[in-house]
Amino acid sequence: MARRPNYGQQRAEVNRGKQSKQAEKQRERDEAVARRKAEREAAAPAPPPAAEGKPDR
């Protein structure tokens, strides 16, 4: 006699696959953001140092 299908287990496997795929995409996006930010900071000149004794308001 064959076993009944366990739909909950199948659904959980599908959800785990989706979650891992989403996590991989998000990791790639975060790496791209960090890379662009590093390029932007390297290209931009450093801001001038603040004058001492003068409070910022």
C-alpha cells in the first residue's frame, strides 16, 4: 500500500527553496550596493575639516 502524500512537507520544501533564492538575491543586491557606495566614496573628494572652536549650529 502506498503512503499518502504529505502536502505540508512538500509545501515546506518549496518555501525553503524560495527563501534561499530570495536570500541569495538579497545578498547579491547588498554586495552591489556596497560596491557602488565604495566607488562613490573613492571618487568623491573628502570634505574639508571643520574649524575648531566654532560650534556647529
